[in-house]
Amino acid sequence: MGKGEAQKIFASGDTDKDEGLDFEEFSKYLKEHEKKLRLTFKSLDKNQDGSIDAREIQQSFKDLGLNLTDRDAEKILHRYSQGLIDADGTMTVDWNEWREHFLFNPADDLQEIIRYWKHSTVLDIGDSLTIPDEFTEEEKTTGIWWKQLFAGGMAGAVSRTGTAPLDRMKVFMQVHSSKSNKISLVDGFKQMIKEGGVASLWRGNGVNVIKIAPETAIKFMAYEQYKKLLAKDGGKIQSHERFMAGSLAGATAQTAIYPMEVMKTRLTLRKTGQYSGMFDCAKKILKKEGVKAFYKGYVPNILGIIPYAGIDLAVYETLKNAWLSRYAKDTANPGILVLLGCGTISSTCGQLASYPLALVRTRMQAQASMEGSEQVSMSKLVKKIMQKEGFFGLYRGILPNFMKVIPAVSISYVVYEYMRSGLGISK
């Protein structure tokens, strides 16, 4: 074993960071690392015969979008037969050879787990404050990443359109509902349909769908840059660094597209004939209120990223690791129900924590469009809500918000899978 490998094992195993590697830490490292090796081996062993041959290497590369010739695959195995992995010279690699070679090689960023456990790309619940998903090096070099982002964008568009009436009801209740003006779901929908017909239930959906593309692109590019800045010595990014990079990327994307967020709220709450469309809305806001109006509610929106993204990431990683440690025997693929369940629970927890800030943001965005509404700061608005309505006043509209989570997650997953298939992305 070289000095570099020993240092990597020391860094990976020293969990309490006491500059020492005791027996318990070393044993834990070996157990966890062997489990990851088993998962990787199983994913490469396509026919499950206990050994990896040239055809299986060929198929694995094909799954990643790389076409490997028979000769190239045999060259890879021939290289391993020179004492690297294939110790018995059979031109196949069995589990014992694989384990012996890689057990003391701390390659702990398991590509299969990254590939299967994406959730912010796959699942869309209408908010874009989650930490971006990781992509494997193969996905980045082969260009599969942009296809996955495109598939995710299309899934988000269909999902948001399908749940737009509930989203409009949430915004309507956030702004207009109070102790003195209680609005139920049934009464709210009746009021909307009476005022503007059934089509009015989709007001604001157009700009909500349009903003997916620029926000996704900016967030992904910013995330990759922030990761490079925060990662030490070009090494693997840690969870806290990933959280920081994701939060900064979210803030960067939100800053760039925030005027669209304001327009979405205004268009969602508009009365019949108030605006003819997105451009008319922007023009009237600019003329009447100035450029500043496009950044009303910006502070609570940015502050909301921290509890949302932090809790979503923490809960999702906890659930993912719990499943992997208990149930992942032959593959890291959790299946549709586990993935949807983990994504739904983590996103719901994130929303629950950040919802008061989202409500304050929405009210600040809508203030100028409401007749007789006083223009107040974030702190004064929170104080006012607490005095008049109590703590639960900060959770107005939470019911339709939670009602749309399961249909939104389900629709986005089904569309994502359909798009993935159409774009030729294999598992």
C-alpha cells in the first residue's frame, strides 16, 4: 500500500477527527467500505454469476453512454490480469479478487448510489430551494447530466401545471385568509371560479413553468463552481460543504430569477382584466412601483433557503443511509416507492420549517397590489401577523400546500421516467 492510499484511509476512517485511527474506527471503515464494494461488484456483475467478464464491462460502459469494443473490454481485463485484480489469470474478476484489490482503496464516492438516489432533479413539488443533485463523473463527461436536467425540467412543468389550482389556493389563503376572514378550500375555489371561470385556477402557472429553465441552469452551474471553491485540495466534498454550496447556488439562482417570482405572485392573485399577460404585468409594476418592486420579499425568500435546504438534505440523507445500511444487499437502487417516500418526507419537513418565511415573502410581494394595504418591512409584518393571528397565522395556506405534495411528486416522477426513456437515458 502506498503512502497516498494510507493517508486516504486515515482521513476516511478518522470519524472523530482526533488525529488518530483506533481499532473501532478502522473496523467500522472496513465494514462500510466492504459493503460499498459489494454493491459496486453486484451492479457490474450483470448475470449474477459471481464474476465480472469482458461483456459485463462492455454493458456497464454502455449503460453510462460509452460504446466499448470487444477489444477494448478485453484490454481492460488483460490489464487487471497482470496481477492488479485478476490474481488467478482467468480473464474474469470474482468477488474475492475484487475485494482484495479494492478493500484498502478508499473510493468512497459510490457512483451507483449517486446515480439512483437523485431526488431534486426527479421530484418537483413547486419549490426550487432544494440542494441540487450530484452527478457521477461518467454522467458529466458523456453529457447525460443535461438530458437528466431537461427531463427534470419537463417533469416539473407538467407537475406544476397539474397542481396549479392547489398552488393558487395556497397563495390566495396566504395573502387573504385571516381570523376575521377565514377561507375554506371549497369556498376559495368557488370564489375563484365565480370571479374568473375554471381557467382562472391556472393563473400564474405560465411564469411558474417558464422560470424552471433559467433557475435550473443557473443553480446547477453555480453549484458546480461553489463546490470547487469549497472542496479542500480538490478532494471529495463533505456534507456541510455540499449544503453550503447548494445554499449559495440556490441564493444565486433566486437572485437572478426573483423578478419572475414576484410576477408569479401578482399574476396568481390578479383579478380578471388586471393584466393581459406576463409582459403587461412587468410593464405595469415597473411603471407604477419602480424596479424595487421586483425584489419585494427577497430577504425572507433568501433566508428560507437555509431551513428548507438544510432540513430537506439532512432528512433525505438520513433516510437514504438508513435504507442502504439495512436493505441494500444486491443493489443501491431503492425502487420507486422508497425514492418517492424519502423525497416526499424530506421535502415536506423542509417546507414545514421554512413555511412562515414563504408566507411573509408572498405577502410582501403582494402588498402593493392590494388596495389599502400598508407597505411594511419583514420584521413588522411578522410582528403584525403574530399579534393579530398568533403563531398559526404564519401557516395560512399550509393545507393546500401539503395536499399538492403527493400528486406533484407522483406526476413529476412518472413524467421524468417517460422523458428519460424518450431521451435514451438508461439506469
